[in-house]
Amino acid sequence: MTGDYDKRRLIEWLRAETARATGRRYQVDFDALDVQSHRELVRLIRDLDHEKQAAVNRARMMPWRRP
């Protein structure tokens, strides 16, 4: 029972986070994946968000200069 609850929570988080990150909903069948795959997707999304924030910070430190 706990495994189903964890899987459902991961699926809800993945759907919400992909919609937040991209501004649109995707019709991905997250139910077809196992819990380990869900966790890997969560890790991927967090890593991508971290990379985005790092790029923003680098751009702020070294803004483009006009010629």
C-alpha cells in the first residue's frame, strides 16, 4: 500500500513539475514506469533546474557587452 502511495505522489510531482518548468502539459504515461524510473526522472528535473540556475547566475556575473 505504501508503495502505491509513494508512486502516486511521485507521479503527481512529476506532472506538476514538468508543467511548471515548460508551461505546458505532456501526455506521458508515468503509470507505465516503475518507482525507480520515477525517482530518476525527479533527479533529472532537479539537475536541469540546478543547471538553469547556474547559467542564470553566470550570466548575471558576466553580462553580454554591447560592441
